[in-house]
Amino acid sequence: MTPYASESFLHQLLGKALAANASDIHLKVGQPPGARVRGDMVYFRVDKITPQDTDAAARIILAERTNTPSVETLSEYDTSYSVPGLGRFRVNVYRQRGSLAIVMRSVSLKIPTFDDLGLPPAVKLMGEHDRGLVLVVGAAGNGKSSTLAAVVGHINSSFAKHVVTIEDPIEFLHEDDRSSVSPARDRPRHRQLRERPPRGLTPGSGRHPGRRDPRRETMEIALQAAETGHLVLSTLHTPDVGRTINRLLSLAKNPTDLRERIGDCLQGVVAQRLIPRRDATGVVLAAEVLVATGTVRESIKRPESSPSLKELMEKGVTPYGMQTFEMHLRQLVSQGILTKDAARHAAAF
């Protein structure tokens, strides 16, 4: 029998990875279990993983969930996994070359603060609005979930609000403080989206995904909520502020109308990149920040007759706290936190 059929064996692997300060644990057929430590992949000195190993590990991980696809038919699935006394993990199970692979990202049990993450002061102010849309954007693995958790944590500890978190899967667990964080159906204090179905199906529908656009539907729901007096915090997989606005407009049937709506309800955009530190002790956050001033709103609505968003970010350092990636990267280099090569590579994205 494969050792991965034992919950204690899997938990032992996870515990050793966390003891080494690993951010991710990888289980992939044909290689030993791997852990990403300070950006580098290191491997356990154990046997290479077989298809039976990943199948067994997936069964343990998915046993926490109801309505999950069977391991035999699973194509790709996102969920979370908790180990009492050890920690929580965001999990992606996917099929590669006919066998399952698993990536488990460690999620801190502690709600991160703005100082912990090195977030610009303007981000805190974005979370203090009563209504509107705040977007945290960046490629996968660049700390978007942690930033949202810090904003929600700030709201929770500072204001008497009703906070509803909708995550797929749930990562950070917020206990009620000054705010009330809505309870979920299946676990306290959180509402969780049903885990993603196998790729190629749309939640709640047996139709082909080409017959509807869930991204457009999600955007419309977010805009309507922001327009009707709610503060909406969300993420996008876009690399910077300019391409975030373009991505939103690309989902519209009527871009002109959408420009007006985004210009009216947007409160700010934070674009993130995590970059290896010069001293090799981890990563540092580089951020591009757009604050929705009156001039920024006008630029979104009528770009042909307004300064560009990049120009407005460059000029909006004082008093708004705006900045471009290039400005922040130069600052990090001058402080000795980043090498010039690392900053140049990050600026190329």
C-alpha cells in the first residue's frame, strides 16, 4: 500500500515543509515531494511519487468536502485543507499526463497586517470607503489574497460593519471583532463558494461554457453591488493598473457605458509583484497604486482628452499615495532591498 494513503504520513510531510518555512508543497508523479522555500524548490529525500501516491493523497484531501468529483474523473479542482495544530492550505489538484498532481499553499492562521505585507498606506484608506470597488491585481502567487485579508482585518478591527467573504476556497478565517463576518453554511464565520467543478463545466449549468461568460456575469454582479452602496473588494489576474482597466472593458458589450460605470464606482487599484530580496531572505512586495481621484475618474471615462493613468499615478504621490511600479522599484533598489537586475526583470512584465 502507498504511504500516501496514510493521513499521518501526509501530515508529516506538511509539517516538515512548514518547519522549513516552505510556502508551497508539490506532489507530482516522477519526482520526490517538493517544497518551495524562499522561492527555490527543494525535494524530500524519499522515493519518487507514483500515480497511486497522488491518487491516495487526493482522496485524503477531498474527504473533507462534499459534492466533490471522483478522483478517477477529476480534471482540475481547487479546495482548502486544514490540519489541526499545523495549519491551513489552499489546494489545487489537477491532472497532468494522465496522472494527478497536487500543489498545496500554506495559508497563515494569523491575519496579516499592512505592515506585515509592506503595503503602501493608500491601500488602508481604500478599505475605509463606505461604497465602491477596490481591485487587487497581479499574477497568481503574488499575495493578492493576503492583501485582501489585511484589508478585511482592518475593517473588522476598526469599524462596525457587516462583512461577507466569498472565496473559492476559503483561506483566512476572520473572527468577529468590531465587525460581523457573515457565517457560512458549512463552517463558522464564512460563506464559501462551491468548489470549482471539473474544467469544461459551468457552476449550476449543464451547458457548454461558451454559451455564457461567467467573467462578465461576475463583473456585472460586482459593479451592481458597488453601485448600490456596498464596498466590494475583488481580485483580477492582470499585471498592472492599465491592463486591469482594459481587461474590464474587454468584457463589456458597450465599453462606453462601462467606462462611465467604472469611473463612477472605482475607488482604487493595487497591482502587486513579489520579488526576491537582495539578501535572499524572502520576497518583498512591489506595488502599483491607483487612487480614484476626480481626475482619475475623468481619465477612465474620457481617456482621449485626459492625461494617462500612468501619468496621473506619477503625479499623484502627494497627497494621494499613488505610484507606478517603476517608482516603487527604484525606491526598493535605493534602499538596498532589491538588486538592479531583479528590479529590471520585474519591470519587464
